[in-house]
Amino acid sequence: MDTYRRIRVGRGLTWAGILLGAAAAGTVGILNLTIGDGSVYSALAFAAMLAIPSIFAFISLDRRPSLLTAATMTAVVAGVFLIMAGIGFIYFLVATLWYFANGRRPRPAPAPSWATWGRPLLAAAALVPLLVLVAHLDPECTVTSADGTVTSAPADGYPTGWSFAFGTSGSGHSGDGTTTSCTSNTIRPWEALSSLAMTSGLAWVGTRWPTTAELEPDAEIVRSSAFD
Amino acid sequence: MTHDEIQDLLEAYVDDRLDRQTRREVDNHLKTCAECRAILDDVAPVDLHSVATSGFDQVSLRRMARRSVMRTAWSTVVLLIAGFLLMTILSALIYQPLIVNRGGRAADAARASIDVVSMINPGVMVVDGEIQSGLWNRTITLETVFPVGSSHLDLDPVEVRLGASALTGPGGAAPWPYLLDRDDVPDAGDRLSRLGAGTVATVQIQYVEESISLDQAQAIADDTDYDTRVVWAGFTLLESDTESMPIATAGYLGYGTCLGQEIFDDDLLGATSAGFGRSVGNALASITGALHSVVAALENLEGHPDWITNLTFHPGSASDAREAIDRLNSDPKVRTLVITGPSDELALQLEEIAGNDTTAQVLAVDFYNWVPGMCGR
């Protein structure tokens, strides 16, 4: 395969991973909203958080090839996070696509000198929006009567406060048609908005990633001298 | 862009140094230009300019070597840290649950949980259990049956996590109240100690209601001095207007039996008392509604002193009671009204009202203290 085709295939793989990762993120958001009884806020926060790998990969297409490595690492982190949810394998697939996309490069991707630690750091930072989401325990109970009326009920006894924990939920039905549901940790709007802000911050960091032009501002001159 | 200009850009194309627009133009040209693609193949393999920038004097080479060693060392350290973090996460998500579930601890946890649930909820019977390992904990789901007249809101759930237990005490107001102090229930603490150190178990309870069977209800009736025949036994009706949901109501009438049989025949009489208990936020309204139902039912019964009924009530379901009583109008055997209530106090209230308003015999039943022995409990 000639160099041109290798490069084209690499970019195609990158795009495939971007779209797949974005679709998975959207799916998780929708599932959170429908099956998971999440709020619009939490669904957006989850979807945005899981879209970070695709965001990084998309930004990498614009003269930031070394950012694709960070995107790959972030996809692995997302896959680990979702490993039990069934959808995690998609992120491993995305990471694999990007790994091969990177391998399609005819030369190593030009990277800033601090990329060695910057990339894994960026991938680890992708966990921050998740931790923000579950930073505070907010238990909640609702009672749904037979006629569909929903009222909130006290969640006395559930632990609350600053503690990283994912929610556990339970529900019970009484013979009069009343359903009571409790979850030990709901996602509050402020948590979701904070998470979204963190995600936006990460995306911003991605856009600040040095371009190949910035890495080698005198590349044109240097190349001329090298080939003369 | 000309053919020559494109060729000048091929090096930058390989190294991803072109902006989107320029890259697109180069791409379009390469699609049709075999010569440029051949040049691209020559350009690609070696990054010569990186060598050229550093020069070749000894100092530079030494500096380059030092940087290279430092970079490799840094890479190794960072990779080790990243690997450690990744393994920690994987361990927490995958391996730890596997380890925790080893050695029959899950089964022990389930058994202990069943013991605790049964212990702190007199009359409740656990009929099935299921263990699921989740991301951060293990969940044991228990299927229970509980006394007629009570609802799942009356049950006290159990939560056990990593050596710490959380049990509810009696009278908790929340649907899932947790008491974090295991000393509140010393016996429960003893039983929970069977879980063993390091066990992770979260107990959630799903409640499946069952009422009493006809036979069991008849057995209750036989204990009295009255010659009664139970034509329906159950406790649940929809908390809705029967005019708007007649079919659902009928379904519920036949639903509440211990045996799971659908009983819905012409001589049926039934209303319900479910909801009398510690329903969230509406206990007072429930009692009031129930009393109205009783009065309405008794008014209907006044003209039929020989009826036998097993009459229970539901908040706001006076029309339900009326409908049920209307069905009994064709049954000449009815002569006793059995009122079931969730507490002594309420049962006495019902009995008093019944005594004032009707000539029918009234048997007040305290479900919470009397009925748990039914259904084999």
C-alpha cells in the first residue's frame, strides 16, 4: 500500500472511531434519560463526558496528530468505566481503531516534549467530570400512586454528603398500585453543570494542544536546508 | 494550486502540518497524480529535518543523547504510573468483585440477609433471593411475601456493606430508612457477623404481595363463633375510581390471594384495607377514607342482616365497597361483616362505627397482630 493510501486509511479509521465514540456517548445519554431515570442535565453530562475521546480525536485531525494518542488513552479509560455496562467494548473498539490509525502514519506523530506525561495526564483528567458527577451523595425517594401522581418522599436514613459513590436504587410495589422508588445518589443539576464545565475545559485544553506548525515554526526553512 | 506547489507541500502533508483547506487540496491532487504519490512514498520514511536541526557537533550529540535517555526514563515512569492506575481501576471494577464473591461469601451474605429481613419484619417470609455483582457492590434481591393488610412501606430493609451493617428500626418514616448503628438491633448485629470480614453486600428488597387464600380466610372465620362462609379473601384494590377503571379493579379483586388464584365470581365481596398502614404522608386521609367506606358499606348492609362478608377497605374507595356489596346482594348467606384493619386502634374504631350504624354482626380483625400467622407464616 502506498503512502498516500496509508494516510487516507488512517484518517478514515480516525473518523470511524470519532463517529462510533460519539454514537456510544449519545446512546449512554439517552439510556440515562430513559431507562436510568436521569435528568436532562445528567444525561447531557454523561454524554459529554463520554464524548471526550471523540472530541480529542476530532481536534487531532487539525494538525495535532499527537492528540490522537491522548484520545486513544481516554477511550480506554471510558471503556474501563463502562466495562460492566455492556457498552464499554465499543470504546475499546474505538481505541483499537485509533491505535491502527496512528500506526498508519508514515512517520511518528510530531509531539511536544511534554507529551509523554501530558497525554496520560489528559486521559486521567477525563475521569474528573465523572468524579464531579458523583462527588456528593443525594438520596431521593419518589412515590407514584396508582393514578400516576408522583410525589417525593423523605429519604431519611440514606447517607448523604461528600462521598464518591454511584447510586444504588430500589423500588417496591404495594397492592394498592403505589410504587415507591429510592436511589441513594441522584445527579443534581449543579453536579451535572460542573461536570459539563469540566468537559468543556478538557475540550478547551485539546484545542490549545500545540499544532505541528507551532512545534516546528521554521519547518519550511529547515526542510529546505535538509533537502538542498 | 499547481503541480509543483503541491510537490513542495508533500513533506508537510506527511507530517500533518497543513491546514484543513490546503490538506484537502493536496488530497484532491494526489487522487489523480501518480507522480506525486510516488514522490510521497520517497518522502515518507525518514524524518531528515529533525536530524538537520540539531547539527552534528559533539556537544549537540551529547545533549541529544542525554535528552533521549531522560525522555526514555520519563516515559517509563509515566507508563508505570499509568499502568498502576489502570490496573487499580480494573481491579476495583473486575477483580475485586470476583474475589469478594469467592468462598461462598455471597451465599453467606444472602442467608444472613434473609435471616435479618425475617427477623426485623415479623410475619414476612422470604421466598426467593438473587445475587448480582455490580460495578461497586453486590446486590442481593430478595422476594418476600408479607402479611395481608400491610404494604412494602411497612417493611424494614437491610443494607450491609463491607463489614458495616445498616438496619432500620421500627417506625421508620422513610420507605427505605437505614439505621447506620447496628447496635440498635443487637440480634441483627450477631447475625450480620456471619457475613465475615471483607464481604460486600447490598441488600435491596423487592416486595411481592400476596393475600390470604380462601381456605385460610375460612379457617380464620371458623375460629369465630359465627357461622360464616368466606367468599373472597384478599386485600387489594386499585386506589382509583371504579367508574374510570372498572376492568383494572376487577383484576385486582381477583389478584390478592395467597394461592395466586384468580377468584372473581358472582358471590364475591371484597374491598380492601391495603393502604391503611404507614403509607407515606397520607395515613390520616387513609383512615378517614376507610371510615367513610365502612359507613357506606354498612348502610348497604342494613337491609341484609343475613349477609356474610369479608369486607376490607381502601382509602377513598367507597364506590369500590359499594360495588362489591352490590354483588353480594344476591347472596342470602351473608350475615356477618368482617372488618379488617391494620391496627387495634383502627379496628376498634371501625367496630364502634359499625356497631352504631348497622345491625350486622361485626368482627374486627387486627391484621398486623393477628393475620401474620396465615398463609403459612
